[in-house]
Amino acid sequence: MDRLCVAILASLVAPLYAVCSTPATTNCEVDQPIDFSLDIGACAQFEDLPKGEATCNISAITSTSGTLCWYSSKQDVSLCFGDSCYGAGGLVSPTVINWNKPAGIDTLTVTSLHSHYCTVNVARFLYCCKAKPTVADIDQVERSSSSDAASMSLGSQGFSV
């Protein structure tokens, strides 16, 4: 087999066996953006998200390098929580605001959508997923507010609280 055939075969088979890398986890550490590269079909996973429902903001600057990467495909990466992906067909330098993460998924996966000779370079990657308040959280705040209001009312009437 000549080198071209081997390279083509390798580019087709590699994504089938790709194991996602796990760069440093930096959920909501906005002063610590990270940089990483994704080979053809490779992915990176960030496994420090809240387990419950969350609202997420994600941003990055993407570029490609390698032979035959002269023009952008407009589809550098996908961003996914399980089967729920943002941006049909992929994204270039994504900026995602207030994306809802479903409960039960604690991993964000960033996947290269390039299939030929291109490495995707991801720079200044930031993500912040904050848990949405649960009914129990809201009830606790309401009970706390009610008891604070009652204490203030009794105190203002001269009663010791």
C-alpha cells in the first residue's frame, strides 16, 4: 500500500478508536482559560459539571493547522452534553451563552469535526456551568426569608427574639 492509501485509511479508522482526552478541569475559573489541540476526529471531555440541571456559558477561539487546511470548513468543533449538541453542523470559535445542560450529565465533550489532515487548535477555552436552583433550594430560601421577617417584626414590637 502506498503512503497516501495508508494515510487515508488511518484518518478513517482513527476516530473509531479515539478516546477522549481530559484536559485540566476549570469549570467557572474564568481567569484560567486553557489551550488544547484535537487531532482528526478526536475529543476532549470536561467532567466537572454539576450533576443537576445547569446553565452554561462556553467560549473558545479555534483554528486549524496541517496539510490541506487552507480554508475553514466552518465546522471546527461540536460541543455536546451526551447526545445534546450545540450548533447544528459544528462551530468555529464558539461563544455559547445560557445553554441549558440537562440533569444527569456531568460531562462536556468538545469534538473535532475535521476528517482530513487538519488538527483543530482550541485557544482560550472557558466554560462555566452553574447549577439551577432546585425546588428544595427555593423552599429553603423562602423559609429563611419568612423566619427572618417574623424575627424582625417581633423585635420591632419590643419582644426579645
